[in-house]
Amino acid sequence: MALRRVLGLGGTLGRRSYCSKQPLPPDFVEALRAVVGGPNVSTATAVREQHGHDESMHDCAPPDAVVWPQAVEQVQELAALCHRCRVPMVPFGTGTGLEGGVNAVQGGICFNLSRMDAITELSLEDFSVMVEPGVTRKALNNYLRGTGLWFPVDPGADASLCGMAATGASGTNAVRYGTMRPNVLNLRVVLPDGRLLHTAGPGRQARWALWWRRAGRGNRWVPASTHSPSSCRKRAAGYDLTSLFVGSEGTLGFLTQATLRLHPMPEAVAVTTATFPSVRAAVACTVQVLQAAVPVARIEFLDEVMVDACSRFSKVELRAAATLLLELHGSRHGLLEQQQQAEEIVQLNGGSSLAWAMEPEEREQLWAMRHNAWYAALALRPGCQGYSTDVCVPISRLPDVVVETKQDLQDSGITGPMVGHVGDGNFHCIIVFNTQDPAEAHRVHAFTERLGRRALAAGGTCTGEHGVGLGKRALLREELGQEGLDTLRSIKAALDPLNLMNPGKVL
């Protein structure tokens, strides 16, 4: 527990603490069972502990009970019950978060929403689909197979889509397709007192950037010159409530349905790896690719430590050097021009000659290696634990910030291979350290604080995609300033005056 406090990672409860600050009212568990049925409520220690943590380093803080609602009406009734009895509520999706967002630091009831898993109202013409919180990213794309559409936001883990909305998730495709924020069109939210809110209105979509149609040889998707009669392309009606709840991390209400924007599958895809003589050269190449308007879909950076770890873990032969993974999407004709542009910029920065992978099996092998970077990093020091940083800076400052961070890691004697979605300025240091060594823990904590402040000084943010949760609250105060923080607190107080929704997070 002392070690967790040193790292700034712990809540108020340790792994052996199972009591909330306030015990549940008498017969409260029976009242839960009356709403969802006995099999859908658990107070077993193992179940509570499973729901008391995510993939982060934060102390496990179990809830007092776990419930599995299966319909929005049940979520409303359960929320109203908790509200009347002043019992904290914590939403739970797949538990893949990295900032302690599901830890029940004040006990209460965990709402596991995984059994609400319907995919409804798929509209191919309007490029939208409605999903409940139990639907994961991979499940949706499997469902869309054969339609010519897909949902491209890819944080790596097979996370719940509503959970991804709650944390404002991002991932490898963000440079072309954006993060969750522009891809969520409407949300059905159960407020802390049980009321139901549709953030863009029932059956409506919040914003529409572009409509597409099938045309030309191969029946490709192309931008349309006219708009769909059944969808609203833009809206200026009032506050943007949808964006308010995207990134709210379960502190304002339960996201029980999301209307998502879908995208056309690209006609052709090409992936390559390029190695560089230095970290600065690789990151500078990224900036130049973007400045040249090469329409990359993904551009990922791995330093030489990360490449070596990934090569050994995934059994992929790559040279241990600063590396970029580039993926291009487009028509077959347009892709050739994009490849030529990318190759010229890579060579100008001293990069290796490029060999493009066009077949799905080759592409999937490379991206599987990238998505396994976390486990590859942990394999560098068996028996140690990992902690992922998550800063994001303006592209113009990216080379300097990455180089300074690399030097800081080396000077601090920390194992922290670097990897990131550098196409949008977001990168991570996956720090692997011995939690039983207080001196190393102090170095890690000091490094993460310096890194966060380095990003803020460069005009960036302390979290590009993981969220604030428990660990970044102090940095959030520095990022927003007192006026910004006071405004967030006013919004929280207006929607959740009793502070029952996921208390202890973000603010």
C-alpha cells in the first residue's frame, strides 16, 4: 500500500479491504435481486474482487455487490434505488481500462453491463448503428462483415464500445478516422437518479460530417453530392450533450446505448515498416508525412527497445532500431501514389527502403505484433509489473518531446520501451519495474510526473486516450486550471449532486 501511494496509483482501499465507507442499508441486496433476479446479483468475494480493478496498477477496490442488468429499464430502476438509498454506483464493461476507472473506492454497487449486448438499427444508408454496452469492438466488426462498412476506432483491447465512449478511447486508426468523440452520434444515458436521457434526442444523430454512396467500378463507396433524407448532416441545437458524456468515465451516468458512425471499408490497404538511424529521425519523418498530406490511416512508432521486445515476443524478424509502421487506405490507383510519397519522405529521413505488405495475413501479423506490445514489454522483466503513460502533444513539438523523454528514461535507469500513435501526437512509455523496490518506484513516479508536465509545457495533454481515472487527477488540475476544474465540478454537481456516480474519479 505504501508503494502505491509513492506511485500516486492507489485509492483508499487495499487488496484486502472489502468494506465500503458506508455499509449497505438493510435488505438492500434483496431489493437488487427483486429488480434483476437472484442469479444476476453477487456478493461473493471473488466476484467483487474481479470487479474492483482494471488492467492498471491501482489497488483493487471491490464493490459491495455486483449486478447484471439486462435491459435499460432495469438500469433505471437500479439507479433510482441506489439514488434513494445514497449508495455509490460504478459502471463496468470489460475491465480493460488503464486508469482505475472501475475501482469502487467508496464501495457501493458495480453495474456489469455486459449482458446488454444487442446491436440494433443498423442503417447502411446513414452509416450508423446502435449498440448496447455489452457489444465489443470486435463483435461489432464481425457483425458488419459483408456490409462494406466497419467501425475503425481500435484501442488494441477488445473493449466495450460504450466503455470506449466513456473513456474517450482512441488507438491506431485515429489519425485518419478520429477518436471516439467524433464517431459517437448519440447516447442513451441513465442519469444517477434513474431518468433517461438521449443526448442528441431520441432517434437522432448529433453530427454528420459526410454522407457516402456506392458508385463506379467495384461498387466503391464515394462521397455523395446529396444528403440522406433520413439523417441530419449537421446540428446547432443547444449544448453538445453527446460530447459531454464522451470521456465522462462513468461519473455522470450509465451509457446504455451508443449510436456510432460507421465508415466504408477501403478498397485497398498496404502496410510497411521503416527503420531509422535515430528516434528523432523516425518522429521527424512522421511529421513530414502528415505535412505532405499523405492520407495515412495508421502511423505507429516503436523505439529500438520496443522493437526488440516485440520481435522476440511475436517471433517477427525486425531490426532493433527506431521503427515506424505505416498503413495506407485508398483505391488501388491512389494507393500507388501514396506509397511513392511515403517512400520518398522515409528515404529523406535516412529510413530503410520499404517493402509493402498487401495481403491480409501479412498485415494482420504486423498489427498483432503491435497490439501485443504491452505483453512484449512485460516479458523484458519477468515477475515485474507494467504501467503505461499516455501523453499527447502537438505534432510540431513531437520530435523534441519524444527525444527528451527517451533521454529521461535512460538517465533515470528505467525500463520503459516507447510506442505510440504518433500520427496524432500520442505516445506511451510502457514502464516495467519491480514493485518491491521502493527506490525504483520513486524513480518511476518522478519520471511520470516529469513526463506529464513536459507534455503540458509543450501545449499537450496528460492523457491522450486512457482517461484520468484515479492516477491523473493532479495533472488534470494543472492542465485545466482552477476555472476549468470548477466548471467540471459544477457540471458534476448539476447531474450528480449526491456524488454517487463513480465517486473518486477524475475530480
